[in-house]
Amino acid sequence: MAWDDDEPPQPVHTLSRAEAQAFRRRHPPVSVWRVIATQVAVGAGVAAVAWLISGERMVFVSALYGCAVVAVPGALMARGATSANSRVSPMTGAVSFMSWAAVKIGVSLLMLALAPRIVQPLSWPALLVAMVLCMKVYWLALLWRGRRPGNDGP
């Protein structure tokens, strides 16, 4: 889409109640808790595969910890950002979201920094692979949302 200052802006179309309901049916929201649960399931699966491939218990534990580095801060943010306090006003919601995003980053970094002390001996490759795969669950959630019956796609 090119920006052209010579063209007048297009009028905004306000949706009717029926159009808004149809839009919501075509584009259902993705539950943040479903994403977190899927991250945990993917992390457990990755850890199990890592254990089967390596035969080492600590590779399994390292991969589980990698999953936790993604899922625990994500759950904290989800809990905080979806609380009743965050819905008081749009400004409160924005500040709450940004604050919980900072908490999520901080907890993730703290968990990574503590990983060598908590998981001994630590397998960094297993931890990092599990983290990356758990983070990719967000994309899966968006793809699943686009594939529901009756959905015209994203």
C-alpha cells in the first residue's frame, strides 16, 4: 500500500453488531493459557526426546529447565497482564502489560543466570534447544487459530 497525500482518506466503516460477531467467529482470540500449556507440553516432549537420544538424565533435566525458562515467566506475565487490575482503564492495561513484560524478561534472565547452579551438570545445548522450540509455540498457536473450521484464514 503506497501512501499518497493527494488521495483523500477512506472513510472508516463502523461494524454492526452482526458484522462484529461474524468477525469474532472468523478470528477467535488465542488463549494465552493454552499457549503456556502447549509450551509446557512441547518442552516435556523435547526433554523426553533429548533423554532418548542422549541416554543421559541431566540432558533431560536441562531441557526441562529450558522449557521452564520460557513457560514460567510467560505464565507470570499472563497472570499479571490478564488480572482485573489491568482492565481498569486502557492506560492501566498498557502500563500493566509493559510492567509484566519487564518482569518476564527479568525472570527469564535470572533463571538463565542461575541455570548452572540449579542444574548440575548443565547441558547448554539441550537447554537452548528446548527454549527455542518452546518459544516457537506462539507461531503454532497463530497457525492453529487460522485453521479452525469455518475460518477464512488470517
